[in-house]
Amino acid sequence: AGATHAYGLSRDDRVLQFAPLHFDASVEEIFLTLCAGARLVLRTDEMLQSVPRLLEACAERGITVLDLPTAFWHELAYSISTGAARLPPSIRTVIIGGEAALPERVARWRASVGPEVRLLNTYGPTEATVVATVATLSGANVEPADEEVPIGRPLPGVRAALIDERGRSVSPGAEGELCLSGGGLAPGYLKRPELDAPRFITLDELPDRPRAYRRGD
């Protein structure tokens, strides 16, 4: 529900299911789309022959939302910036995630695509149900940034906290380890209690002492 709100999905959208079913990103594509009453368009292996072929297929199917692994998007952004491929006019939102986005590719995207298409950078582990934070990198009223690409702020229903090595909240502006909590947090690793203890902790300093996942970042 939080991601559907943040991404602005509606029943008029046509979303390409890019991720295979054994990859956690498919959860986001399938359930966000169907719960919004939108149309889920299944990707074929033939679409992956090249970036131009994928975008041609998106144009043929009227895709409005693309949810891509960042590594694949890096190639797509480069192809569009060099004129080797063209982004279909039907696409209004592109969502990326899975690894850090390169500032150089973000700059290429902004220069070649412009603010008409929203580019969302997402971050999150499987343990927090796929996506926990989102940043708008390109679109209307977005200021260009020369620094590292941000991961944004928590989605509705997600809480993020930075803690020090003693488990205490760090002061604003200080570095710390990222912890995530909220309704999407996993109960733990199935039949692996020895893995739960170092990763799933209680943040005793926060008012309601929430249970959280230590990301390690």
C-alpha cells in the first residue's frame, strides 16, 4: 500500500513484469499492479535480446511503468543518451533498485529524457518486503544533485533508524548503521534462529521499542 501510494500507480497503468518469479522484485511488480487494478504485462525472453528491442516491445504494449534492476537500467540510460534506443512516449515512471545507481548515468538520463518521466530510486532488503525507501531522481520540480545518488526516505508504513555500535540512535548528520522496521518486516529466517539474533533486534531507545532489521549498511 505504501509503495502504491508513493509510486502513484492507478488502474490506468500498464506495468511490465520484468523480474522472474524467483526474484523478490516480482512481488512488488505483481501485487502493486493488481491491487491498484492496473494491467500486468508479462515479459518474454525475446524482449531481452537488446535494450532497443525491450523498448520497442514496451511501445507496442503501451507500457506506462517500468520496474528495472539498476544494472539493466544503466545500460538503458546509456543507450537512450547515445541515441541507440528511444524511450516510448507511453512510459511515465521508471523504478530502479537492487544496487547503487551511478551518478553519471543519472546525469545522462536527466539530459536525454528530461523531467517528463519520473525516475525513482528504491532501496530495501527482502527481509523488509522488498522496498523500504524511495528517492525521486528525475521528474517535475526535482533539483539536480552532483553528490552520490540518494536512497530517499522511508515509504509509508516503514520506519528507518540509524544506530551506533552500541545500538543507540546517532545524532542528525552522523554516520550509523541502517535499521528498518514496520508492518512489512519479516518474522525471521525460517527455522534458522541462529541467524535471527544478530539481524533482528529491538530498538530499546525508541518510544515503542520497535523490532527492527539490521541491514548492515
